[in-house]
Amino acid sequence: MGLYNAVQYLLFVVILTLCVRPLGGYMERVFSRRRTLLDPLWVPAERWIYRLIGVDPAVEMTAAQYTTCFVIFGFICTLTLYAILRFERLLPLFFPQYSTTPLTPGLSFNTAISFSTTSTWQAYAGENTMSYFSQMVGLCVQNFLAGAAGLAVAIAFIRGLAREEAQTLGNFWVDLTRSVLWILLPGSVLGALLLVAQGVPMNFHHYAVAHSLNGTRQIIPQGPVAALEIIKNLGTNGGGFFNANGAHPYENPTALANFLELLSIVLLPAALTNTLGRMLNHRRQGWLFYWVMLLLFVGGLAALHASEQHASPLLHHVAAQRTQLQPGGNMEGKEARFGIAGSVLAGAVTSNAATGSTNAQDDSLTSLGGMILLVNLLLGEIVFGGLGTGLFGMVMTAAIPVFLAGLMIGRTPEYLGKKLGPCENKMIMLYALAGPVTILILTSLAVATKAGLAGLATNSGPHGFTEILFGYASCFANNGQSFGGLSANTGFYNFTTATAMMAGRFGLAIPALAFAGLFARQKIVPRSIGTLPTDSFSFALLLTVYLVIGTALSYLPALTLGPVLERLLFKT
């Protein structure tokens, strides 16, 4: 690994770690309704919003009520966005001469679900399909609202762990409002200004038309790119204003912009571990989750770098791939401005977080490099993950080794001073099985039907299987990135990927909120000699080993049929 690459990776990890504590403390103050510097600005606006929607902020909700509001809110957002997309041609700021991809009912349905679940799975070219109105009022607004809803669920989940003998988890509308006003909106304004300073456009100009020296006509899209770019990352949404996503020079013009955008993806999910520790009054527990996340992230980053740096042995002696800063490696499908290191860092960040804001072509990775991204998705959004989903995903997953350890010593498992009884374990199992059931069933359906196989535009065999598996894993993880060889804008894939996105959004959040509601009703019992300490190095090791083994047991056969077999065939 070259010095430039090592410094970039190290700087990313150090800055992220330094931001965890202050950001985590700020979010704890926001949701505990303690005073912050932004209160004079936002408290009057908050009160006006509550009056407008008829909400009493002092009234809290049970787990069932909170879940109902979360689901209904997602349903309303989906319908609203669907209406905007279907009537796009009748709304302002639409340029019909440049819109070459029509928004069919199926594509509109899939896109509406995609953005309302933070998946931002894009089966279309943004600049050739969406108007400025659709991008800003439709997609950008949903990036705020869907991200804020996920953060609200995480805060309610933490309250359930922290409270004792309580029936409520907070008020969904209050948590949603404070997520937008105090966290996402100020972060987006600051981030957008930084991106504009780096050259990201922020305008409503008409598309520019340029003529080359040989007379070729070129259309150069404009638009409010910076506004959408920052919230898609900060809210862990993904997607992009342009079809090329993070590889487009308007979305990602410089190496510094690339670094800032990747950092904005994981800042809030990582800081939530500190928020958890503060709200539980058990900061060591929060730091343990962060270090486990970071360990898995660094391991995946190192493996991905090694895979892409060595690349194909057939290309090791190709002089065109070697420069002063890039001594060989797999440059296919990567943005030359960022090199392998910038694309590897983006791949590791976006596949671990629920943000498919890629700056390279995943389909051009080596077979093992693609498998690393796929494994990150299959881990289940627990390495940073989406805004909110990563945290409660890690806690729900950690409850499984706690349960297993309790069985080994012959006593009722305890977690954070509360019992893991039959009802709690049912919610844990529903959460754990949602991913394998959804991803594997939909993948098998796709590879066994003509409609599913028809989506393989360029590849078949193991790589084609990987493209399908990766697509459903990405949708379930509410991630959105995909292998380019899968043509997903068909009736079959518009429906099945939407099913995976809804399962990943609601099939995980509902059991998590139910689990939090059950935990909130319990009384915290003092530690005893038989209590398993969940803030120790031994538990961190147990949790890490379980995550690796559990993922392997669920998906190893599928991985063997895809990237592993592809690699073995390549060697022969």
C-alpha cells in the first residue's frame, strides 16, 4: 500500500473517530430536549409545526403507536412522491426536450418506494428522467423526511433500552421534527456550502448546449446538485442527481469533495453509538459498538484495497496501468481523478452504510472485490449502516450472542440489566431472519424465471448470479447501489426490488420497535456474578465472531455460486 493511500485511509478513520463524541453528545441533547445553540432559531418553528399538524409534543406514544405513525408516514410519503413523478410533465421546471427516459407507472412506483425507504435504488438516468421540480420537491424532500424517520426510530429504540417500567418510547412527530430541524437541515446547509466551494453546481439554469470543434452537439445538465448531493449522503439515502452518480464531475469534482462526501455518510451513524452510551448512562457500551463497527470496516477496507490493487494477474505487466501514484492494479470502471484508493474508500463506506453513492462501477471490481461489497451488504446494516438502522441493527444482532452465552451458562440471558425472555427472543429472531428469507427467496425467484434472467443484459453464469444477488441485497439493505450488468427497469424487477426495499425498511424497524417496547416495560436488575458483561473485550470478540459466522451460515452457499465460483473459474 502506497503512502498516499495509507494516509487517506488513516485520515478518514481518525477524523471520523474524533467526531463521534461531540456529534453523539449533540444528538443526545437534541432528543433529550436540553438546550442547544440552535434553539433560538428552531424552537419557534418547531412550535408552529406542532400547531399546524395538531400534535401535542408532551404526549408520548407506546411502541405500537410509534410504529403505526412510522408506517403511515412512510406510506404518505410514498404516495406523495408517486403523484409528483406521475404528473412530472405538468409541473414546473420540466424540460421535455431532454427527458429521454419516461417515468412509467412501474418505474414511478419503484422510485417512490425507493426514496421513501432511503434506498434510492435508481433504475433510471437522473438527468434524463427527472425535472428540477421532481429532484428538489420530490426526491430531495424525501431524502430529508425518510432519513429523519429512520433517526427517529433509532432514538425511540434507545429510549426503550434506557427506560424501566415505562409504557412509552417518545413521540414520533417530535423526534421527526427535531431530526430535520436540529440535525439534517443545518448539516445539509453547511455541507452544501462546502460542496459549492468545491465546484458542485447549485442553480436552476436551463441545460447548456455546447458544440465541439467537429460540430457535435453536447447537452450539459445543470441543476440544484449540491442540495441533493449533501442530503443523500448525510441522510444515508444514496442515489444521485446524475446517472454517473459520484463519478460525475458535477457531483464530485475534487478529491476533497470526494473525501467530504464519504465522511458525511458515516458521521451520524457512527456518532449514534455515543448517543446510545449517553442515553443509557453506559458510555462504554456505546464505544464497544463503535470499535466493533470500526474493526469490521477497516478489515473490509483492507481486503478491498488488496483485491483491487493486485487485480488480474493478466494485467500485472501492463505499463499503461502504472503511474507515480498508481503502481498497477484494477483501474477498470474507476474514476481516474481519485484512483484506486478513492474508489476503494467509497466502496467500503457506501456498502457498509445504507448509501449507494458510488464513484466507481461496482460491476468492474474484481470477483473478490465485488464479494467484499456484497458481504458488507449481507452483514445487515450493522457497520455504521443507515441513519438509525445501523445502530438498532447492531444492538438487535448483539442480543443473539448474549442469548447464546446465557444458554451456555444455564441461566436466563440478560442484556443491559434486562431479561431476554420469550417475547424478546421472538422479535430478535424475526429481525435476524428477515434478511436471509427476503434476499434468498427473491434471488432464487429471479434466477428461476425468464423474467428474472431477462434482466441480465451483458453477463450470465456466476457473475450474472452475483449481479442478481447483489441487487436484492442492496435493496433489502436500503442501499441502492447495483452492478451495471443488471437491467432493473422491468415490471419484474420494479416489483420485486420494491418488495425487498419495503422488507428492509419495515421488516426490520417493526421488530426493533416492538423489542424496545418490551424492554421499556422491564425493571433494570443489578448485575450479579453470573451477568455477562457486554462492555468488555471478550464480548466485543464474541460479537465480531458471531457476525462473521452468522453471515457465513446464512449466505455462504449463495456466495459460493457467485463470486467465489467466478474467481475459481478465472484461475482455471
